[in-house]
Amino acid sequence: MIVVTGAAGFIGSCLVSQLNNLGHRDLILVDEFTDPSKMVNLEGKQFREMIPRDTFFTWAATHGQDLSAIFHIGARTDTAEQDWDLFLQLNVAYSQQMWTLATAHQIPLLYASSAATYGDGSLGFSDDPALIPSLSPLNPYGHSKQVMDQWVLKQSATPPKWVGLKFFNVYGPNEYHKGRMASVIFHAFPQVRDNGLLRLFRSHRSDYSDGGQLRDFIYVRDVVEVMTYWLENTIESGIYNLGTGQARTFLDLAAPVFDALGKPLQIDFIDIPQDIREAYQYYTEANMSRFYAAGFIHSFRRVEVGTEEYVREYLITNRFF
């Protein structure tokens, strides 16, 4: 049996679909399962059982020996949330307990870290473990992922095979429920479709033009393909970046949305909200050298390709992956 936490969420539900595509049906899905807007992500998926997040470890006490792998994707991901106790409970303590379970039963474990650990990027975006303790995240979410990564690197007892993946800016189908935290493409689609106009954040720094902010945008189908590659191949354990390795501007991201909808590019720039302005990242780009050296093999979709597929095959048709 394979465990997927956060299974009803964005990346988790896409992972379930990818596992199904590869023939895996003996899946244990872990999440809250109380939000109807998320539950549609699981329609048509094949799995063995759904276990509520709060009772999973009670269930695992008698089933741990039957588990063949754990994908721990579930987390509180709201970058504007300021409740540290909530992050400590859901992103740190719960993840540490998952590590302990995987270690006790010698179960391969993949867990989700985040590029939010890099903060303002002033120390670069290298996933060299020696640099991790020096990172300074800009918000409690990023800090919670940083605390987990640092804790993991101190552990002498480990699962037999494990990785932590620092997700960069993931976009794609099944993020419909995420509201404010959904990708720029998701928010751009109805604006361009209905009004032929897209609002983007203007730059509040003189060294970046409006729309020239740079991010490493990665398509969710690439993310889940990498995760299932890890499951089926020998990969050196460690914490790794998961981005494309190429930063692109928000204008680069916007253009394919207009193209897919057959409309001319028209952008209106608006101020970054005050509550996130100080924690706003102007540049992210994953250094992927350790990823490839560890044994991963993957060719990432360019943002033009991923965006066009997302718009044409999912957003226009309201499909799920």
C-alpha cells in the first residue's frame, strides 16, 4: 500500500492520478476530506481507503508494516497565514511523526519542502545541505518547512530511502479550490476570457520592471512525474530543489494565456497587497545540479507548453487531472 497525504489537494490529487496511470490502485489517501471544493479532485480516482488526517497514525499503528511507500504532500500552505502554532502542528510535528513512522517500519518516504525556505533569495537557490541552516524564510509557512528540513538533516535514524523536495512555483489542474493561493495562470484565465485584460502585480523595486519579476514556474504534471520516478528508481537520499531551473517573468507566463484564448496581450498593473508586500519574492530559480547528480532524469516542460496545455485542456473545459 502507498500512502499519499494531502490527497484531496492540488499536488496530492495529481499524484494520485499519476499513480493510477502507472497501475497503482492500492492507495491510502490521507487528508481532512471535509471541503467539498477539494473532494472533486478525487472523482474518478482509484484507491483502497481514505483515512482522515487526525486518525492516520492510529490506523498506521496496526498497518505500518503493510506500507510500501509514503508521499507526504499534505501541509498548511497559505503564505499569508501568521498562526505559527498552526504551522508547528501541521507542517512540523505532523511531518516529524511521519518520518518516525517511516523509519520505524523502514518505509521509503518523500516529503514536500518548499522554495519558500530561500526567503528573499539573497543566499541563492542552491540546495546544498550545508547551506540550509543559513536560510532565512520570509513568512511562517516557509519557516515551518525550514524547521523540518533542518530537523531531517540532524536525524541519524532514517527511512531506507527518502527525499525532501523543495517545490518552486507549481501551477496546473486541480488547484481550483486554492483561492488566493492558486497560481497566476488560474487567476489570469477568467480575467482574460471575460475581459481581455489581466491584472498583474507591479514592481515595488527599481531593479525589476512591472511584470518583470522572475519565478521558476513548474507544471504540476512535471512535479508528479518526478515523484513517481523517485518511487521506481534508485535515487540518493537528500533534500533537493524541484523547479525547471529556468526563471521566467510573469509577462512570459501571461502571454500563453492570451494566445490560448485568441486575445491580444493587455496588462493592467496593480499594487502588491500590503500584507504580503514585505514577503514577496522577486526572483526564484532552482539550482538543479544536485537533482540530476542524485539520479533523477527528467526533461521539464517550458512554461509556454505547460501553460497552453493547462488552459486548453483543463481550464477551458473545467477538467481535472
